[in-house]
Amino acid sequence: MAVISSGRVGDQVTLTSGLREFEEPVCITFDYRLDEPRPGAGGTLSVYLLSKQLLPIRLQLEELNPVSDGSWKSGCVYIPNGTYYVMFLATLGMPYYSNIYLDNIEVVHEILCHEHSIRPTGNIILFLI
């Protein structure tokens, strides 16, 4: 996924999985890149679990080992057992200075991130198609 920042500050793009039952806790690993050629450009990447009723739970993104290219990072989020949608939310910062990239998303059965990384969250606006 590539989110090119030609829009307005705060514009959001989502990538949402289908509803999936996780019979045991897993981790989702992925590579991401937040371009910020100008300090304070401020693009962000967040990961949420959505219940069947679409109630969001924000996950704490943990950084794993850097990918071979120094501008890319490897991230991980912990998923407890249950039935969820997994949603990646890219929020743009300054126009033309906050591109966001996401690649190599994998579900792994090895627990690579911490269980305490789940936090309740406030309301977010979702548009699922």
C-alpha cells in the first residue's frame, strides 16, 4: 500500500482485512516506511482491531529489527484470540511531505510482540466499503 500525500493534512486511508477468527493469539508483522523529508511532516500509521460491531481497539505498534534499507522499518502488533477485522490506518501530515508505505504483511504464530500492547481507544470514523 502506498499513500501519497497529495491531499490535505489529516486525510486518512485504510486497508482493512475481512472478518477473521483468530483461534489463538498471533502477531502480525509488516514492513512500513514513513517519508518525512521535511521535519515535522507528521504522517502516521496506526493499527486497529475492529470487532464484529466495528468497535475499534488501537494496537501498539512495536518496531522490530530494521529492514535492510534504512528508510524501511519492520513492525509487529499482537492479536489476541477472537474474531476481528484488522485495519491499518494511514494519516497524512503535510501535503507532499508525508508519504506512507506498507508492505509484506504476515500473520505469524510465533509471539514476537508484547501482549500488553492492546489499548482501548476513543471513537474513530470508519468507512467500510
